[in-house]
Amino acid sequence: MLKRVKLLVLTSIFTALVFAATVCFTVYTPATKGYFNLGETMVYTAALLAGPWVGALAGGVGSALADVFLGFGYYAPGTLVIKGIEGFIVGYLSSVARRLGRRFWSSTLLVLAALSTLLVVLVCIPYYSGVTELVLGSHKVVLYIPWFVWVLVLVLFLCFLTYIGFKVDPRSGAEGLCVVVGGCCMVLGYFLYEAYVLGFGVYYAAFEVPVNIGQLTVGLIVSLPVVRSVRSVLGRDTVW
């Protein structure tokens, strides 16, 4: 009984945190009538600290409520499922990584570095360099993104992985890979939802792929230090 009450309390807290992180900052994406947000920071934090079920419930429900609150209700059904699956995957894989130990943690750094390099070389540089458009409220901003900007982002990300792996905690590298796997499922899920459920088509759905990759990246960079800080305060891996 006590365990169920604790689960309910944790789920409620993290659902509220996911909702708050999602609505606090948004950037509208006109091609798919969606938006960039910071919700992934709390989805990943919930999953890593409280496990797969809290990650799934808080990620799905908190994000779906944010869609409705912000006027994007047509995304809410997809968000409920997509963010729920994302939170579950991150929480489940991280629990497996903890059981496998330090050698697994270190090796995943190399896998994560390889995946991020392939993403930049095969997707970001050929398809998302050049002119792009951002809509901030009533203001439209047209940007030109040269190919070397993606290279710079990749270098910074690899430096971040190196710092985490050798200076902070190699376990964070493994959990970073768990986040990337769950985040990629989120990116794919929204692409399919926008293309085939909302009916935007493959061409326009592709415009939100870099936006969702951005959400994944920001969520990864923010959640890992937050999780590590909470663990150092609690003196254990989870909030259970």
C-alpha cells in the first residue's frame, strides 16, 4: 500500500514538472503546426530517477496536458502515447544499464559518439543546412544555417560526452545512450503521427525532425546533471 502511495505521489510530482517544463518556453513550427519545448528535460529526469512507469505516466500525461493547455490539442492523443513510450524506454533501459555495471557504461560512450556522428553526417548536414524559418510568437525569423554549424554542434556534444565519461561519471554515458534511444523513438513517433495521422505528409513532417532532435539534445544535456545532483543529495540511484 505504501509503495502504491509513493508511486502515485512521485507520478503526480513529475507530471507537474513535465507540464511546467513544456509550457515555460515554446517555439512554433509552422510547417506542422507544432512547437519546440523543454519538456524532454523532465521526461528524462523522471524516467532516470523514478523508473519506467513513472517516466511513462509523467511523460505522457504531463506532455499531453501541456498540448491542450497551449492550444495544440490535436497533438495530445499522439503525445500521450509517444511521450509515454519515450519515458518508459528511457527508464527501463537505464535500469538495465545499472545492473550491467561499469564496463557497459564506458562502452556506451563510444556507441553514443558514433550514433551522434552518423546523425550529423547523414541527416543534419545534407538535409537541414541552408535557409530555415523560425516563428516566435508573431515574429518570423529567417536563418541561414551553414553546414559547419552542425559540425560545431557535433564537436561540442562529443566534448560533453568526453567530460561526462572521464571527469564526471561513466554511468552517465550509458544513461545518455538510453536517453538517445528513447528520444529517437519520440522523433520517429512524431514524424509518423504528423505524416499519417494529422495528414501533413512526409515532406512537411520532416520539417519537425530537427526540432524534435533539438528537444532530445536539450533534454539530454539538462537531465543528466540534474539527475546526478539529485542522486548525490539522496545518496542513492533512485527516488524510491
